[in-house]
Amino acid sequence: MAWIPWHSVVSLETGPICQRTAPCAVADSSKGHPRPYHTAVLTFFKLALSAAFATAIGASSYAQSLEPATADARRASQGVTVINGYSQHWWKEAVVYQIYPRSFQDSNGDGIGDLNGITSRLDYLKNLGVDVIWLSPHFDSPNADNGYDIRDYRKVMTEFGTMGDFDRMLAGIKKRHMRLIIDLVVNHTSDEHKWFEESRKSRTNPYRDYYIWRDGKPNPNAPNGFDPPNNYNSFFSGSAWQWDETTRQFYLHLFAVKQPDLNWENPKVRQEVYSLMRFWLDKGVDGFRMDVIPLISKTPGLPDLTPGQDAVKLWANGPRRDEFLQEMNREVLSKYDDMSVGEAIGIDLPGTHSLVGEDRHELSQIFNFDATRIGSIGGYIYRPLHLPELKAVYTAHATILGKQDWDTSFLGNHDMSRVVSRWGDTSTPELRAMSAKLLQTMVLTLRGTAYLYQGDELGMTNYPWTKISEFNDIEVQNRFKTEVAQGKLTEQQLISGAAAYGRDNARTPMQWDITKNAGFSTGNHTWEPVNPNYLQINAADQVKDPDSIYHYTQKMIALRRSDLAFIYGDYQDLDPKHEQVFLYTRSLGASSYLVILNFSSQPIDYTLPQGIQAKNLKLGNYRDSSDLAGATTLHLRPREARIYKN
Ligand code: TEU
Ligand code: CA
């Protein structure tokens, strides 16, 4: 009798591979109801069976295998199916598509994307194959930071439409068996939020303690006679403290002056947040992407940073952060079939478990920026990509994160330059297309919930920025007003830096077709310029072209959906030192896939490591491959990506 590893026993009844089309006992997505009871019983029987089985095999391995059993037993009692040691959840198997509403689709010709525009494109997303839509902020906002400065959490931004438009959009998403998560921006609000308007009226206003006010340090030479309370600098340049003449105190804003930080020490503030979260969850929203959520617990006494101290790391590891997130989970998240993904700047891998560990009862997952920040020397300056360094990050994720610490897979979002421009070669249309497909292959086969950013499925690129006035992003404009003004940076250095790595690159309008404004808007002006390459790069052409990046992404999502090895399978980098090739496997039980990515724009005759074969080619970004099945040396073309089933 062949020896079957302990954990695979748990998924015996699912046969070697859990088919997404016939998932294990997973909740009926559209209703978001809690999971069915019988799964627990079934899994319990499995455990009992396997326990007996393991006993038969011998004490030692039995003892060793008890440990998972305990964790598994706990999960079984919660009716959770365990696959390869991972508890099964819809949000682990999801492909999430991020929409930046201001730039997705304009439906009323004002040059600004809106909710009715999104609703008109839901079939496009359904056909692409995505499961969850992450909607960047859609709330009422004066747009100092394009919605990440919220004035009213229960009102839709006027430019984006009405609550009726939102409800219709949500209904359209659900009708297509997709889900929606929205952006929870509660480290700070807009300074036009009524809480702050009240708070700044007087030191005794009942909302005063909703924010972080401090006396300044007396300095007769300083404006207003006071220096800021400490030496914190804002993410958007300058001091993180703003003087307020009315009450002659400073308030803290880690981001823009118009984004005052909320005081989470105040239980009223926390209850306000939990209440607005319930408002949207009760509407049927399926969860939250949580903006800079680790920053909510401030350092007691707010002492100055010491020389060389990593400010973001300090701000992200406040003493009551976990207490607050456990309270949020207890009072809100645990009461819905929802997902929560934290934007975890300042959190490193060893610090991840405390936020996402199943026994921590905080968040479902977080975005670690260790991979996407590779090569960063600060600001908009990056070293050229050194592939082994990137590969080492994914190996670290697979080894440091436990089976109860779920991960995320992403390379871009609305705060980064375009994925293919950052990680690929866009010097020719073919190299751009192959690079874009290679990067989609990577994001959709690495461990963790996969995130795509609008336009990645088309291989949209950075925009050819030439002057400061073209950039909309407050981060760029503030750097111009401070660092360029102070001579720390020349205007040209800022322009070329922001042109390559600035956030506006992700925010140019979606390129739908070759009509006016790339089909994004019938208006005479768009809030961000349309990339002139929309005539070559647009959805309409790619939907018609079976060999397009759009269709490749569709096939890649379908392949990922066809086998849970891409979700719960083990990950192993088989050639970590190779400078050009990224070679890794995803294996679950008897099912194993070999992923090969040529990150260089040169052809490579690549000899597979000892004992590794490339058997059945399942998908490749080049139409055909001349290598025979089982080959051990592969003739890889520039930016070639292949997935073999072994
Ligand atoms: O981003 C936080 C964050 O990490 C970014 O500000 C990042 O430091 C910067 O973009 C690097 O270029 C979140 C939101 O994603 C971002 O859009 C908001 O501007 C910010 O928080 C404040 O809400
Ligand atoms: Ca509009």
C-alpha cells in the first residue's frame, strides 16, 4: 500500500484535485451564507479515518502528524475543509480585479469615470474570468488624494454617481456570480469630514479627540511661534503636522494636510468605523481592502524619530494595532462571509503572521510590498531588477509564512507604475505583449490570492509624461513644491522619476477601443490624459484577437481555476540563482505544474536542473513550442512563459 502523506488524506474524497467547478463544501457565493454543517461531519470522519490509517503506519509519523490534526480538528469543527494543510475559503481561490473608478469608464461624458461606467463593463470582467472586484474609494470626497480622503463614508462621490448607481452596480456584480470588496480608508479622513470640521472648532468640542492634536514646541523663530510636536514627515513631503490657528495646536496627518489621522485610541472612533463597515456589508458588499491599516495605533507620547529610525516600520507596529484589529474582527468581520486584505506598508514577512494568522482573528490577508519595492533606493529611484533577488522574496514567503498565514500575489496597483513597463520590455510590440503575458503567468501561478490591476490584462504601459503640470498625483506635486523648491531634486529629475515610477501611470484612462478618448469618455477632456498608444493597445482589438494578452489572461485564469494545485499547492523555486530564468513548481498531491519564465529579452537554451523534465505543455505565451515533451533542454524565446503539467 503506497504511503500517502498525512495532509493529502484530508482531501482524499476530493480525489487528487478539487475541481473548482465541483468545489469541496464551499458556501454558495451569491448568498454569502455561513458554510453548510454536513461538511464538518464529513471532514471529521476523514480525520478519524486518517488517524486510524496513520496509526497503522507507525507511531513516529503518527505523533508528528498529530499536530496538523489538532489544527485541522479545530477547523473541521468550524466546518472548514482543509487542503494540504490550508483551510479552504472562496477568497483564497479568487482572482481579484482592481478598479480605479476615476479611470475605468465614464458614462456621462464629463471625462471622469463613474459607477454606471463600471456597470456597463461588467460582462467584460465576467468574460475575463475574475471572481472579485476591488473598487478603489467611491465615497464622497474633495479628492485631495483621489478619494483616499473621505468626507462622508455613507455617500457616493458625486462625480461617481448615486447610491442607486452603486446598488445597481452591486446587483450586476452579484447577478454575474462575482463579488465586490470596497476600500476602507480609516487611518485618516478628509479634513472636510464633519468629524474634523467639528474637531477643529475648539479644544473642548466632543469630536476633538477623534483626531490627534498636540501643542507645538515653543520657538519664537518658527511660524506661529511653535515648531511641530515631533519630527515626523508626511508620506507626501513636508512635516506630518499642520498648525491650526483656531485652536493654536497642530494636528497629525501622515499623508496630505487634507488627510488628518483618526485617533483610534478613542473607542467612539472605532465604533464609528465598525458601524460604517456594517452599513456596506449589510448592503451585500463582500469585504474590504484596508488602506494603510497597520498605521492606526500611534506610538504613545509620539516621541521624535531617532536618527536612521525606519518611520514606516515604527508607525506600522503600534502597541494596540492587533488589539484594534481583533476588536474589528470580533465586532464586524467575523459576523459576515467576507474577506479583508490589509495594505500593509511597514510590515515585513516575520510580522505578517500577527495580522493574518488564522488563530489571530484579524485579517484574511495583507499586501506585503517586499517584492514590488525591490530595487527601491527611495523616492522614484530604483536599481535595475536582479531576478534572483525577486525570486528570493517568493521563496521567503513560501518558507516563512505558515499554512495559516494566507498570502497575496500582485505586481501592480493604483500606487505603482504600469506592471509591463516596470517589470517587462516594452521596446517592441511583440516584446511588450510577451512580457505582459509572462507577468500575468507569474501573478496567476504564485502562492496567494491573485490581484490584477485594470489594464494589466491589455498590457497597458506607462504614459510619456514630459512636464510637471501633466501629473495629477499630490505625491508628485508636493515633491515639486518641497524637494525641487529646496533644490534637493531638479525639476527634470522629478519628471523622469515620476514618469518611470509615478502613480499617475496607473491612473490614465482605461483603453477600451480606438474611438475618441480610447472609448473611455465621449467628453472633450479627460481628468488624466489618455495614453496615445491606445490605437495599438485597447480592449476591443484584443477581445477580437485570440492571441491577445486579454485572451491569454483569460486562459491563464481558466487554467488556475481548473486545478487547486495553483491555489493550495506547495511552491518550490527550482533554480533560484539563475539570472534570467524563473523556474518553479506548484504541487498538490499527484498534481504538479512546472512554470518557466524567461525574464530576458534574449533567446536562451535552458537546461533544466537535474531530474526535472518538462512534460505536457498546458499553456505558453508563444503560439507554439518546438521542444518535445519530456525535454530537459528548452529553447526559450525572449520573454517566453510556459506552464507544463508534470
Ligand atoms: O497608499 C499608501 C502608500 O503606501 C502609498 O502612499 C505609497 O507610499 C506611495 O504611493 C508610494 O508611491 C495608500 C493608498 O493606496 C494611496 O493611494 C493613498 O494615497 C494613501 O494610502 C493614503 O490614503
Ligand atoms: Ca463620468
